[in-house]
Amino acid sequence: MVPTTSTSPPTAAPRATAPPLESIALIGPTTYEVHRADAVVGYIDIVGGVYVALSGSRYDHAVEVRQSIVLDTAVAALTQPPAAA
């Protein structure tokens, strides 16, 4: 038997928006500026062999939040929300 009514195909669930991309830019011989969604979220200073993550949109007001020997870890400290306690 052929159906006489037409049904619309199921619609796909809306996709979640992708998280904002972060980027880093070398702004001095030992300083990186970290951006997320076109906004400055912090800076990373290279001190010896350590990357020092500084949180804040202005370098002169930024506060140290982490030290790491891995650049990606220092960037993550500035771009990821803090873990719940």
C-alpha cells in the first residue's frame, strides 16, 4: 500500500558551537601574548627554562597563575576554566 500523506524527514539536532580558539603571539624576546576569542586573556614569560603564565588583559596588571616547563600547559592555565573544587 502506498502512503497518501507525506512526512518531513527528521531534522538534525543543532550542533553545539565550537569553543573559541586560542592563539599565542610572541610579542617580545621572552614574552607571549595569549588570546581567546579575539581577547587577550594573559601573557607567558619565559624565565630560564620555565614558562610563567600571567592572567590578565594588561601585562602590567597580570597576576601569575602557573609555572610549567611545557608551553601548552601554561597556555591551558590561561584558556581553560578552573577545575571545580
